[in-house]
Amino acid sequence: MARPRTFDEGQALDAAMRTFWEKGYEAASTQDLCDATRLGRSSIYNTFKSKHDLFERALTRYVDMTTRTQQEVLEEPGRSGAERVRALFAVIVESETDQRLGGHSLGCLTVNTLTGMAGRDPRTAAILERDTARRLAVMRAVLEDGRRDGSITAPQDAGALARFVNAAIAGIRVSSQGGADRAALEAIAEVAVAALTSVRPE
């Protein structure tokens, strides 16, 4: 008869997620993961099958949490489309400056994975592609709302603008990881919002 688990799987995933976030997939050793999760090797492999399986599940947990947070901001009632986009940029900047480790930003696990291993790992790439599609769909809906309420004035297609905003957010995260301070990150966000809302001369 199998022995019942005596640990919280969610907490273990959170600890593993933080380890992969700080060290990267390849640099995170099995011992690092054991130390972070406070689990023995047998418990890790009995539960998660392999290091890669653990990474996939930690990454999925990360993208679900971050995308849900972004979606809550973007779907907040009572605000114009532009105000919701501006609020999202504020959340992104805040999260980047709050998570600095020894003065160095960890960046975004999604962006780190996309630039580090997604190109050679189809299963990881599929996780990121699904997440990107979900975020772009929500952003496009917000931008279309902004068009209707008059707060978004950029003439480009809402799908293209959604990709632009997504790229600007990734740029903020990469810039933060490279050492940019809050003022620099806020400036990037402000330019991005201005591109969506500035009224162009006839």
C-alpha cells in the first residue's frame, strides 16, 4: 500500500519555481531543488518523475499566476481601456522593482525561459505559446474596449497593438534584469501608453 504524501505539493512547486527562476533550468541542480523544497530525491522523483517534469509544472504554475494577475487588472470594471493598460504597466514596474535580489532583478521566468530554452524544447515552447495566446486575447479585448470608449486612439489593428504592449512589457522585464532603475522602467511604460493614446494631427 502506497504511503500518503506528507508535504504540500503546491509549496514544493513554489519553491522549485523560485529555484528555476533564480538559477535557470540547466544551472539548477537536483540538490538545489531538494534543498529548496526540503524533499529527498526519492520524493521529488516519485512525485514529479523528472527534473524536466518538475520544471514544466513549476513554469505552468508561474504563468497561470502571472497571467491571472494581469487579467484581473485588465478586466477591472469602471476604468477606460487606456486606464487599465496603464494600471497593468504600473503593476509590472512595481513587481520588477520589488523582486530585486541583492540589487539584481530576477526578470520574468517566462521571458527567461523564452530566451533561454524554449527554442530547443518543444514542450516548454508549447506552454509559453498557450500563455501568450491567452494574454494577447485579453489585451486585444481591452484595446478594443478602449477604441469604443475613445481612450485608445492608435490607428493600428488591436491585435498588432496587443503584441506591441506584450513586447513592451517583455522589454521592461529585460531592462530591469539588465539593471534599469524604476524611473527608466516607468519611462518605457509611459512611452508605450503614449503610443496607444496620443492623438495624431490630421
